[in-house]
Amino acid sequence: MSRLVFSRKPMRFAAARVASSLMPGRGAAVGPLSLEPDEQLALPSPEWVRLRPRLAGICGSDIALVDGTASAYFDPLVSYPFVPGHEVVADVVDDPDGARRVVLIPVLSCEVRGITPVCDACAAGSVNLCERAAFGHLEPGLQSGFCTDTGGGWSNEMVAHRLQLVDVPADLSDEDAVVIEPTACAVHAAERYSGRHTAILGAGTMGLLTLAAITVRAERGEVERSGPIVVTARYPEQRRLAKELGADVVCAPDELPRWVRSASQSLVMGDQLTGGAADVIDCVGTSDSVQQALRVVAPAGNVHLVGMPGNVTLEMTSLWHRETCIRGCYAYSRADFARAIDVVRRFSLGRLVGATYQLREFHDAIAHAANAGRRGTVKVAFDLRPKEGK
Amino acid sequence: MPRPGFVLDVDRSTPPTLFWRGENFSLERLPAGRSRVIYPPEPLPALKDIDGAIRTALLHPIDQDPLPAQLFPGMRLTIAFDDVSLPLPKMRRPDTRQRVIEAVLDMAAEAGVDDVHLIAALGLHRRMHDYELRHALGDRIFDAFHPRGMLYQHDAEDYDNLAVLGTTDHGEVLEINKRAAESDLIVYVNINSVPMDGGWKSITTGLASYRCLSAHHTGETLQNTRSLMGHREHSALHKSIWRLGTLLRDSGPKIFQIETTLNTDMFPEQFSFISSREWEWSARERATYLATTKALSKVPVKMARKIFHSIQGPHQMTSVQAGETSAVHERTLAKVYEQQLVHVEGQTDILTLGIPFVCPYNPDGVMNPILVMCMGLGYLFNMYRNKPLVREGGVIIMTHPTYRDFDPVHHPSYIDFFEQVLPDTTDPVVMGQKWEKAYAEDEWYRHLYRTGNAYHGVHPFYAWYWGAHGQQWAGKVIIVGGDPSTVRRLGFTPASTLDDAFEIASDVVGRTPTVTHLHVPALLVADVH
């Protein structure tokens, strides 16, 4: 039994940053993430239960953390030491109703934190916008997996509030279940889809899941597709999946401006299109991707940041001149999980889990996840299920 | 007396053969006992008194009155001329166009004609840069006409200045430059590099609109153009053009066609090894070859390109004829064939082609992958009369680096074509139906064609269509030395060496195929029996 613990060790954090600049994912070997013995956490209140994770995904924000590239913005929103892992499918320990397999809603909202009255955002159901993420009877924590009191999925045991649990339908595999949480993020992003000409930057996990969620919305008749969806993808497997999940055009990142230009019949001024895509969904979150989004978005169009951007440097004159809107897109509401289950089922998205690792193999796991596209993989996860015969 | 072209059967004593590889060369050994190399005829002697010959042609035209007799004060005279796409490489000054147009202008001045417009007959090609116009026409003409707006370039998208002259019984719309259509006389000045050009093609493509060109520049038409450089009756393209020409003759303005032919003296003396026969290379030519290839392999491709595009060829004039278009063109063709025709017996399993740095669509620009296809399958494959040099279902092997490199100023729509159309289809008919319209009507491409120096948005389709017959004819196309992913995007097979290419070809043509190598650059038309 063991768990991966992320501690506050500034020197190691800096070393991880240097190592990852040489090779993404190398931060795991030198950074503040370590394999430690199990430690049982206290249940913060009677509404909390113990979970035994089965699979726990490795998300882009986890990699940023391990590689030392995460923004300092998160410092007040996490409490050390913590066990990462917020994409979790788990068994509830000693559930009175018998065996119960759940996925975690990792956002730690007012109700979960025991805060009454709840903040306006939580009252409105927008737990992703909770104004009390660092308060209440829990230590600060943006989500489970970033809070010292809750533990995280990269372990054999964690704790969660009953409101954080969503039962997994029996027809879904563990692999399907572990992508429900990122799919809920994608469902939230897909709500922004207007049906007009749209560009999705990046065909990693979030790009593909957002595309899948958009396709399901269109299939249900919730939105009419009046313009093409252009997706950028670097690697062959990403291209294949993007086509399968509903992209009209899949192109290399450097080809995007030309595709958007021809689809929107734009002219060009320098590097800037005169027209462009009504909506650009950036699932990469780098300076280059956001800059490219500004280059291809239509005047008065919207750039949605789904990929966590961190520190970026931007030339924003075009944003001012063309009245472009850049808007973040974080997490989900509880209702998004129900829809996420439908999306996962519709496309059998568990197949995106291309590799699983034991916790002791975390160096390899993080390195693989950080280079997933190049290695023909979309999602990498830790497999915490007991092995047969043990 | 220049030696005629001939066919060399390769044996064990045959020295390696020169192949173009874009901005460089290589010497390749072809399989002995079953290979042959077709060498072009040596350059015909140039006309001794070129200006005198031009004047004679204008004063004694074929089936028409002398030019001075057709000129009168107050008339509208339009002089149209071939654009920068030929000759290749560009001609040493004075260019043929300059010599001929100066003679025409002298006669016009003597006749008191003062409403004269000079129009570069671009069709859908890119607008010529001012330095190219100046090079082709000379300082005197350029300085006299260009600043006054009387020397300009045809605009196939300027619908206010296009005129419909009628429709053929096949539904082809004849729509040409309005100034030319409303002139009392069009004088067309042509340079005939290959038999495909000239005749009615000059005006009905060079001064035509997209609508007019789109009648015959299609995948289907080019697939059915089985003799682009030979017999017109086997060319669907030329049959269409000749129908338009007949309509132009019957319904359009008077036309005075001036056609000129050049010999195959294409490269300056210091590059003589390019056109010499390898076993006759002098010590100096061998040294030049070694030094040139070594140096070119060391310099960046951009610099190599710059060096090649700066070359100016002698291109000596061998004939000039003027008068009625059809009659003039028949004489032109006879002279072109006199220079370029080589008698060849039978077809072979494989045709090898060295692809040079330039084709008609990239003067002073990049030979992008689509143009490699166009040059190989559209031009060089089609340099035959009667039947192709390679048997149907045989293999065409080309040598070229086929880099994924484009000239964004000259070829903007080629980039999109490569990224958008080719991954979808390489079938000329399918791409025509599915993609051509969007490119032809794209506002941005129109803008760049009309105001910049870009080929028309639809042009990459035309370049691709040009290779349609060769693409259909060949069982496999292999590019030696090309960027593998780029070559595959074209629908072809990459190979590292010529030997590898023969090995790959063996799947199609067996282990002991017969091979023909077309020795370019000097142009030749293989008369295959």
C-alpha cells in the first residue's frame, strides 16, 4: 500500500521546472512528488466516506504541477502536503448499500466544506465558481487532489463528501468511468458552442472530449451546426480520433489560419484574418495557442480557454481592435456529470485510456502522460485495482 | 550542321547519365542492355538577321495583308504578348517580345496610330513584376507605355473589362479582354517553346476569363488530352481551344498573329555540361559539373534557387511568321518539330525524368510539390507524338527533392491546395467537382491575383489537371530523393536512390524492365512509333 505525495519543497519544485524544460514529464524524477507509505485520513464530518480508487487519471494540470510549471496563482488554493489525482473512479468503503462504484466530483464547494449559507455561485449550482475554495472546515484546496484533508486519487485511499459522489452505471467500464470527470469539463465547455464556425485548438484529452460533447449536443438537436468545426492535431492518432468524434476538418496547428481563412472566406491583413471563426476553443493553453486563437477568431468572436493557460505572453492589440472576448472555462456543475456519462457512453470514450501504470511506476507514468500525443496515447492513468491472485 | 536528336542504347561502357534534381544534378547509371537515353537535337542555327526577318514577316504575312496596310490613324490597336512563363530560363536581352513589338510599334507610328495598348496575356498566371516586364519588353517600350497606363496586364477577374463574344456549339463561352475584343486589330506576339502553345491558344487562354478557361481546363478534358504536344485531333484541350478560336475568328476583332520559334540553346556556355552528351564532356565540363554539384550541395536551397533563376539563356530565334493564326501556327509547328522531334522506336516499361528547378509556373519562385507533379506528368511525360514513351501501366520515375516549400507571394492557393485538397483526393475529376469552385471564387485569392503577384486561386487545380493523363497512364509514379511525406501526399512513392526506385518499380514491371530516360533540359518531342 502506498500513495504519491506532493510536498512544499521549493528547491525541488525549481529542479522539476528545469528538468521538464529539457523533457516534459521529467519533473517527476527530481520534483517534490514522492512515493510514501499509506496514512489514513480523518473523516471531516459524518457526511464523508472513504474511497478506494480503482483508476486515477493524470490530467494536464497534474503534469504542470509535477513539472513545476503550474502558476503561483494556485498557492493559496492548495494545502500541503497533498495527494494528487482528481480524475477518479473508486469503490466506496463499507457503504451500507453494499458494493458501490463511483466517480468523484472533485470540486470542493461550500456544501462540501460545511459552509452555510453557501456562496451565491454554489447557490446557483455553479460549484466550479465557488467563492469559498480556501475556507470552511477543510484546509484550502481547489479540488480533491489538491487538498491535504481529502487526499487524492493517486493513492489507495482517500476521503470524499457524499455530495461529491456520482454512481457509475453498470454498463460502463472503469476506463469509461475515469474519463467522466474530464468529460464533464468538456460538457461544460461545449455549452459555449454556438453552432457557428468553430476552431478547437489541440486534440489531446480536452480537445477530443470537447469535440465529442459538441457532437452529442448537435446530435440531440440542442444546437444547429451552421459552420464547420476545425480541429488542430499534431499526431496521427489524434487526427484519427478527431475525425471520428465529429470534426469537419483536422489539420496541423500551423495550417489552422489557412483553413479558417478559406472556410470563413476571409482576407488577410499581415498575420491577421479579417474574418475568422466565431468561436475558438483553446484546449492547449500556451502563449502560442492563445495568440493563434486571437489570430483566427472573428471580430467580436469568442476565445474560450479550456486548457489551463498559466503564464502567457500575448500581443493583444487585435483583441482590442476587433472586440474579441477571451473567457475562461473551468470545470463543471453536478448536472454536467450526467451528461458526461451519456457522452462517454455514446463514443465509448474509455478507449482513450491508452496506458495504465502502478503507483510505483510514477516516473514512467508522468513521462508518458506528458508525451501522450507523441506516443499515440490520449489518457494515461494509475491502476490501483487489486491484482488477481494477490 | 547541328546533329539531330538520337536514341542511345545504354551498354556497360556508357558513362553515367545526367539527371536534374531540382536545384542540383546527379549522374546515374541506368541498367545496361535494356535502357536507352533520348537526346534532343542540337540547337538549330539562329536567324542571321533577326530584325530583318521580323520586318519581312510583318511585311509579307501569311494569308493576310501586310501589317502596315492594316494600320490607320484613329484605330484601336492592341498588342498582346506571352507572359513570363516562357522561355525558360529567361532569355538574354533583347527578348524576342521586345524585338517584335518594337518593329510593330515602329510601323504603327509610321501609320499614325496613337491608340495603342500593350497587354501581357497572363490568363490566370501571376502578374509579372515590373522588372520582368522591363526585361521582356525593353526599357524603351516600358518607359514609354507603362507610366501612361498603356502597358498593363490582363485581369481575368475584371468583369467590367471582359467581353463575351459568343458561345461554341459545345457550350464553351468565349469571354476575353474587352479592350482586345473592341480593338480594330489585335497583334499577338508569341514565343513558341513547345508545340502545345501558340495558335488559337494564345488569345483564348492568355486574354480569357476564368469562365472561358474553365470550359476546357478540367480534369476530364486533360485526361482525354492524349497528345498535348503532338496531334491536335487527339487533344481534347486543343479541340476545345480550336472551337473557341474559330468563334473568335468569325465573331471577334481582326487578329494578326506573330509566332516565333527558338532553338534549344537554353543555357549559357559555362553550363554547357547540362546539354552536352556525357561521353563528349570535355575536361572543363567534367570539372564544372563536379564543382557545380559540390557547391550547390553546400549552399542553402534558397541561394541555389537564386543562382539558377538568375541564369539567362541565349534562346536564339530560328523563325518568325505572321498573319492568319491557323496558317501561321502550322508553320510554327513545323519549325518546332524540326528543332525538337526525335524518332523513337516503341515504348518501355519505365520512363525516368530529371525534374529541374523551374517549370512554366515558377519563374523566379519555388518549384513546389504540385509543380513537380505538373512538370513531370504534365509536361515531360507529354513530350511525345503518337504515343507515350512509357507503356500504359508502366512506371514513371522522377528525381527531385520535392521539398514542402511554397512561395507565399506567387502561390498562396497552392499552399491551401496542398494542405486541404490533396489529403482529400488526388483525383483530378473529383477535386474539380468538390473543391475547384471554392478556390476559384475565393475573395482573398482574387485579391492577391488582381493586385499582387499571385497565381489565380484555381491555378493549382490547373497545374494538377495538367498531369491528369500521365497520372492515369502510369501504373506507379516514384520520386527519387523527395521528402517522403510530401511525395506520399502527392499520391506517389518515395525512393532514396534510383536503384531503390527500380526495386520498387519491380512490383509493377518486373525485374528486368526496359527503361527510357528523357535527357532534359533541352526540349524534345519523342516521335514514338
